[in-house]
Amino acid sequence: MNNNPLLHLLETPAGDPIAAINSTVSQLSQIILGKEIQIRLAMACLLARGHLLIEDLPGMGKTTLAHALAHCLGLTYNRVQFTSDILPADIIGVSVFDRNNSSFHFHKGPIFAQLVLADEVNRATPKAQSALLEAMEEQQVTADGHTYPLSSPFFVIATQNPTYQIGTYPLPESQLDRFLMRLQLGYPDAAHERQLLSGRDRRDLLSEMPVTLLPAQLLILQNRVPKVHVSTALLDYLQAIVSYTRTSNKFVAGLSPRAGLALLRAAQAWALMQGHTGVLPEDLQAVLTPVIGHRLVPAEDAALNKPAEIGAHVLQSVAVQ
């Protein structure tokens, strides 16, 4: 008989997942004002076991969102400030020689947390950026010939500044593809900015908020995502989208098979959050832009300059199956 309490939880109803998710989103919306859609997309990314890239100007709340997610979900949290001189060992860890035992001991780096914030990731050199690749893809790191598993759940949120800013290194395509979604927070509207200016400090407010979803409950929800029903018609629609990007002259190259899988998993996570028993075309459309916007490179004459324009073009060009 298996006495693993997590397996027991997986076999029984774990409360109302929609209520738990909505409670988390509501609490996060008190910290990041006027950005409920972005918060819901970040939650969907986490439920789909993906990693999130947030690209925006400094001071938009990127770091605060990562910290708030870790707090509300009860996750262990580490922040890595990427700079031009950071080394892979500063992220993964380093082996230190113990003279008393005449042996090396591995000292774990900040990557060993359930939620890791890679702050301003594009200010580091490509060598340091690549230190995240194995961790994000395999949920493990290798150092000195030894493999070390990472925490579960494991979620990387990376922030980056616009590439036109001084001291940035563009993320290579292989690194970008490891992120399930890319989001932008943008400026708040006037009403929410006034609330921000006249209210309490967001970090002080966050410290008083309770945990809304325990890590064990989060694991249960993550395991439910792949079980959300996907109809043949929905798969036809998804494949039509992928096929269009590969044959259209609007893009340098189309979506890869991994991108198609990412789009499917994100749509399943969004459907779960909406309380749908199966994935609807609206679920796939809701996550399309943040999933494909950073994976498609527009052709020079395509006149598609922003992720939103890429997503809108694809949706307009492919009919619902």
C-alpha cells in the first residue's frame, strides 16, 4: 500500500481549483494593479510547468510580480541579479575543497529554489545565460560530472529590459524557446496609478497576505493540466495555426513541434483555470500571443513589429476548425 500523501491527494478532490486560482489572482491583483490578464497568463504558465519571460522597461513591476507569486503560492524563492560579470557557477553552485576530509563538497547556488527570478537576464553574457538551459529544460543541473535534481515545482521567471538599452545582450533563439510565454506589463492606467501613488507600499502589503495555494496543491493542479480533454477539432485548429506559420511568407521560419506542444499545454492550463472540461478555441486564442510572439521572426516586409500584431495576424489568417 502506498502511503505517499501527495498521491492520496491526487486521487481525491482537492477543493475547488477554480476558487483557489481565483483567490490567488485576486490577491496578486492587489499588488500588481490593473494587470489581471497578465497575472492570469503567468498563473497559466506556471500550471503548464512552463517558464515565463517578462520584457519591459525598468520599474514596471516585473520583480514585484515574481516575488508576489512566490509569496502567495508558498514557494521557496531566490533572486539572481544578472550582470555582465556573472558566471555560471554563480547560478548553479560551486564545488569547494574540504581540507579536513580531502574531498570536494558541492555548495548549491540560487537555482535550487522552487521559484527563481533571473532578473535582467539579458544583461549577462551568453555563457551565463546558457547556465539556465539545462535547469529549465531538464529540471536538473550538472556540475563536476554530478547531476543534481531541482525542486518541484520549479519555475523560472526571467525579466529583461528592451534590447535597445545600453548593456544588454539579446537572448539567443534557443534560450527564448525555453520560455513558454513572454509577457509585457506596460504602464498602468490613470486610476490604478493613482491608487498606487496614494496607497501603501506594495511589498509591505504583500508581507501581510496569506498563502492562497500550497505547493502540494499546485502540484495537483499541474498534474491535472495534461488531463484536460482536447478534441480532434481543436487539434486540427492548432495544427492549422502551426502549418500556417511554416508556409506563410510573413515569417522567417515557422513554429517548431516544441512550440506546438507549448501552445497545447498553455491552452489546457487556461481551460482548467476557466473551469472548462475541454479546451475551447477561445482558450487557445487567449494564450496564442504570449506563446508564439517570441518564437516567430517576421519577414522584413511583413509589417509585423510587435507580438500583439503577430498574434492578431495569425488569428485572422487561420479559421477556427
